[in-house]
Amino acid sequence: MSAPTRVLIVDDHAMLRAGFRTILDLQPDIEVVGEAGTGSEAVDLAGSVLPDVITMDVQMPDMDGLEATRRIRADGRIHASIAIVTTFDRDDYLFDALDAGASGFLLKNAGPEELVAAVRALAAGDGMLAPEVTRRVLQRFAARTAGAAGTAEVPASERHSTTAIGSTALPSAALPEPLTDREAEVLRLVAEAWSNAEIAAELFIGEATVKTHVSRILQKLGARDRVQAVVLAHRLGLA
């Protein structure tokens, strides 16, 4: 059997930390290895216990979760994936979290099964954003790109469509190693928050093949996970 996923829980409310621990400790493949009540405690503890996944609150005394995330991501010893867990469904938290290096975003009103699924997804290197959150990521980066370019709106007939997966008009030549046509197809579906199983069914290929394509996409983009791949793809105009 493989070693359990090691989780560090960070939140300034002891009752919530206890609830998260109870939920996660019930899972045979997950082990809670520490709890922190402030951002600075999280940074110190992450460096000592070296977790695989961190659930990170945003608003905390001493140091908020966004700054703690930045410092943890900057520590080369720590390779944990970080999920921001907050009460506040706010775009500024979402995009600041992604910019800080988080790989997931979860609301505190999510069910226990969503918390467990998020930890497992992050441990697998997949990243975790709910589909409705993913849509907001895409909309925001599309708006940023249009604003930065200072150009008029592109006619609908000329826009890249995430459903028109047959199109290969991607500026992937800008990458050190360009995406193949099939990798471009997979990236568009990843950007729509499709699972590996859904992508495999859509493209009539096996899940193992999808995983191989995703791994190659991450390598070519220099992304740590699927969430960062979506952000980078939109910044580079690849999706």
C-alpha cells in the first residue's frame, strides 16, 4: 500500500480544525500531521512536517493565508499542494490565491465529501476548482487579456471555442516545445474543468493516455498542476 496523504490543517478556529481532522482522519488514505492557527505557525509547521497537502484559511491573525501560501511556495523544501478554504466566495481571494501559488479553492460550506475529494485531487497533482469557479477564472483572464491588448472585441466567429476541440489555431509555437494538436485538444477540455474520464470519453482514448497528455502539457507549460496550467494557458493565449 502507498503511504497516506499527509495533511496540514490551517485555520484560526479550533472547532473548524477539529471538524476537518475528524473528517480526514476517517479516511484510510489520509493522515492529518499537524494543525496551525495562524499564518506564521503554518509556515513554520509546513517546514517541519513537510505535508503533501495544506488546507489554508485566508483571514487569520499574525499573517493571512495568502501571505503564508506565498512563503510556503517559496520554500524549496516544501512540495505541498495548497487549497485555500474560506467562508468568503470573493473573486479577489480566488485570484490572489492562485497568484500566490494555491492549487485549489474550497468554500467552508462545502460538504465533507468535497473536502476529502479536494485533498485527494491535490495529492494526485490535479489541482481543484469547482466548475463554476473555473468559469470565473477563465472570464477574468479573458478580460485581462483583452484589456492588456487594448483591442476591439474579437468577432464570435473568430474566437477560440473550448467546445470546438477540432481547432488547432493555438500560438503554442511560443513555447520552448510546442503543444501537439491532441495536447491542444486536451488542454481546452482541462480548461473547461473536464475530468480525465470525461476527456477520454470525448476524444475516444484511454484515461491512461489522457494522463500522459496532461503530464506532457504541464511539462511544456512549466505548470505544477492543472489549475496553474489553465491560468498559464490563458495568459499565453493557448485556451
